[in-house]
Amino acid sequence: MTNLRKLSEYFHQHNVKTRLGIQCTLYKNNFKEISKIIDMAKKINLHFVSFDTLKIISSDQPSKIKISDLVLAYVDRFHCAENIAEIMANENNIDISILNFASPKVRTYLNKKYGTTLKVGKGCPATSGTMYIRADGSVFPCNYDSDFPYDLISNMVKKNVLDFKKLSFNEVVDSDYFKSFYYFANSREVYQRLNYCKECSLYDVCNPCPLDVFRSGEKFVKNVWNLINT
């Protein structure tokens, strides 16, 4: 917080164009404090605050804490999105965004209810717009893929350990790993397995996270429909 305050002061004093903000991960211990988090960001004049939710990437990592006990139930994630959208509709002093935990179906619902302008069309930005770099220099299409159970997608993605200390930016982007992940994430064949989605009017513009598709199937889609319809 001290560093954020100092950075914010410097940015504003010197008219730095780079936007400064925070990304907050919501989980069972803090999801009721969304308003407090936004107020905290406003007090130190940050430009934006983004929200995502805690997600289990790998279940075989040793830990004293059972991560599954901290992950929000889907109904709580849905209500978090509603809470954030309601604040967004009445907030003009800081940019607020919802990241990966609100599907286009939910975003359409929130836009209609609160007058927000959340982006509805959603495609995977990994490799084409973003990448994930760890402190040791290893690089992946996204943080989710870095520890994803590889056996689920091994016939589609040529996963390999890439090191930014040894490879140039172009070598990483042009690698078989990144190219195969791009085609995997942008193939309609990945999403055609979601038969439940075909009933939705957003089917042509909605591409759920391809890794979620292979891990959860249509379970998360049904949760969305049930919550909105009630």
C-alpha cells in the first residue's frame, strides 16, 4: 500500500500517462468487502480496480490450506458480479471492471438490469493479446494454463517449457506451444461440445474459457442459466 500511494502521487504529479490500478482476487474471506476495496483504491487516486475470483488450477500442489475451502460457490460469484455492476452504474471517479468470472450471459443480464456496458462478446486473449510470465522467466499463454492438467488437452496443445531468459519475444510467440494453444482456444470445435449452450442467443459471440470447457463441461453453463432464470 505504501508503494502504491507513492506511485500514485508520482504519476499524478508528473502527469504520467500509464494507468495505475489493482486487480483483486475475491474469495470467501473478502468477497463481502468489494465496496471497501473500491473506496481504498479511490483514496489513493488509482485509475482502476479489477475483480476476479479465486480458481483452483491444480489439485496436486502441497499446501497447509485446502484451497477448495476458499473458493466461492457459483451463487456467491454471481452475487459478486451483481454487486460490482451496481457500483459501476453509480461510480464516476474510478474505472471498475469484472474480469473472467462473469460469462456473456451474466454480462447481458447485468447490462440490462443496471445499465452497465460490460463487454458481451468474449474470446480467449491468450497468445494473441496476453501472456503470463513467472518471476523465473518461464512463460505461458495464460496463468491458468501454466498449471492446467495437461492430459486433458495433450492432443491439441503442444505444451513446452519456454524461458524468456533464453528466447526472444518472437521466438516465444512463434513457438509450437503458443501457435497450437491459439488454434485450440479459437477453434469452434472446442465449443461445439457444449450442447446446452446452443439454446442460447449468445452462442455465436460467446466463447467460454477453453480450459474451463475441458475441465467443467457444461456444469458452469447450467449454473448461469439457473441463477438468471430465478
